[in-house]
Amino acid sequence: MTADFPPSDRDKSPQADADPVRIADALRRSPHFRSADAAPDGDTVRFTTDAGINYTLTLKPAEPTDDDLLPEPVLTEAIAAAILNHPGFVTADASPREDTITIQSRNQVRHLLVLDVDHGNAVAPEDLSTPAFDLALAADKLLASEPSDSERATAELLNYIAATWDKQDLPLREHAQALARTLRTQ
């Protein structure tokens, strides 16, 4: 008998670490899918695409390989996954042995990304954009020209979340980032 956990308690469930549940969770977080579900003790993930078509994924044992199992993703695969999490892209295929990624944007433009180590022009980690910095930048944009009361309140909220980024939970971070993205496109 499996226990049903409400969505808020799913992370506390010992079965939340089951691969089918993680796959369904990843699909639910993607803008390309309407819904996804999996039983923690099963081997099937059911999902619905944005077009309303239902599919199933069945987890089967992989064929034996001589490749080493990696304790973490190859960098090109991690980059491809991050790109796929953005709603502006529909594909991102990593070729870890070649250090390339083929991507396609939603407006059907394809690019080949080539990964290379940048030995010159080193950027200090503190100079790179972070999600918290992006929130603060969006707040500054709101305050730049005679903001309304609601724009001022939104900017204050974004600044607060940016200042307390490490203390915020994932859903709040994701909502704040979505708000900042929307404000940047206006």
C-alpha cells in the first residue's frame, strides 16, 4: 500500500526520490507540458503535452555499457537541461564527447553551441549575473521612471526576495524570476 502525500508534503516523502516521480516533477516544471504523474513504486510516467496529447514513458533497464557512470551530469548535458528549462527553446541535444549542444528556439532557429574553456578574460564569480541580481535589476527598472504604487510595491518585493535569496524556498524563487522576466520584456 502506498501512501498518498499532498503536493506540499511530497518533498518530505521517502518515495519522492523515486526516479519516475522525479521525471514527472521535471515535466510538470517545464512549460512544454500541461501535467505529469507517476507512482513512486511504478515504472511509468504519464504526461500531457501543451498540445493536449497524452503520452507515457516507461522506465526499463538500460543496456550494459563500458562507459563510466558519472557522479554528476556532464557539463554539456547540464547546459542543455538548463536551456530546455527556458520556455524560448524546444530542443537542446548535448553531445558530451564532442562538447557541443544543438538547440532550437521556439521560433525555429537552430544553433550549434560549442563549449570551450575560456583561458583569457577571466570573469570573477561575483561579476557574473545571478538570479538575485536579476531580480534587483528588474526592481531598479521599475523604479526608474515614476512608478505607480503597485510598481513600487512590486519593486520592494523583488528587492526583498533578492536580498534574502538564500532563505527563500524554490517556488517563491521561481515566481520571482518569472515576474522579473516579464518585467524585462515590457
